[in-house]
Amino acid sequence: MRSLFIAGLFLIVSGCGRNSADVFTTVKVKEVEQVGSYTYLLVKAKGPEYWIAVPSMEASPGETYHYQGGMLMKEFYSKELDRTFDEVVFLEALFTGTTSLKQESQGIQHEGKVAIEKADVVMEGGEETITIAALYADPGMYEGKAIRVKGKVTKFNASIMERNWVHIQDGTEYEGKFDLTATSLESFEVGKTVILEGTLTLNRDFGYGYTYELLLEEATAAR
């Protein structure tokens, strides 16, 4: 069994209450499955019930949440659950009704719809590595090139679009930009220091707001 991602297209299915990134959808939880770094929720909005997935969180049947946007994946196979979902909407966050939805959503800094917080990182330079600040300062110099970047793993999400997603920081920043996202077939542990080798691409757009100013693709850990 495998994950089938339909031609790289992120779909918005209005019949199940799934909307564009600018509209909030309100859902009620019917069922919860906790696995690894994800929480799967069977929810109902307008129309039939459907599944959503978010980074691990506490949730219970009967609770109500709100969300924006979403990345729909069809025929998605979860290794942890050993189950293929007809459809799963992947989200970065769910919001409660305790505060203004606008205020709550604005509390998340986004890059490619991923919540990013600056970590307290002090990193010594590695051999033949490039700092994150240098990449943002002059990205055109490194576009399409194989590079090495040393940093601390601050976020890791597995098996989305048939690849793993890893965020690293090295303590440097340029004009408020301090986080580098990489895609890889390897797994990484949050909190570990790594040297990633990969090819830098610019302005990578996966659709529906999932864009990356810089993306280190097909990254591997330097041995």
C-alpha cells in the first residue's frame, strides 16, 4: 500500500465544508486517532463527515474547532495506523472559539503555512557549510546548487507528499528570516544538530498558499 498524491494538486472540496485559506471552517469532532507526531480527527461540518490531520494535540469527541485552508490528499496511507484514508485534509493548526479567530490565527508566523518560532540556537560554523542568514541575504547565488547547511532540527513532519519535511535553525537570521525548510526521505530527531546536503530551490509553490521562499530539496544528512 502507498500514498497516492494526485498530480501535486491541492483540492478544496466545498461539499465537505473545506474552504479556501481566507475562510474559516467550523467542525465538530466525531472520532480521534493519536499516532506519533499527528492527530487524526474525524469531523463534521456541512455535508458528510471527513478526516483531518494536525500536528499532535489533545482532542476529544464532541469538541468544536475552526480552521483555515487545508491540503487535501487522496488515498493517503498512514503507516502508523496501517490504514488508507479516501481523503485527509492536512492542517497546520486548529483554533478554538475562546478568542477572536483572526487574532488567534495571526498568532502563528507562517512560512508555507507552517508555524515557526525562533529557537535559542548557538551554532559553530561547519566545514563548507552556509549559514541560513547567508542564504536569505543572497539566494540567487545558491539557487539550483548543491549546498551544505548546519543547524538544529526544530520541526519534523513525516510522510507528506511522499517525503519528510524538516526545519532547521542555526542562530543566524536575515531581515527576520531564520528558518530553513528541507525535504528528505530520511528521518530526523527534533533537537539534534545536523548537516544537511541538498539542492536549493527558490519560490517553490505547492498551491493554496503553501509556498517556500527557500527550500532545500532531496536533502540528506552528511555522514
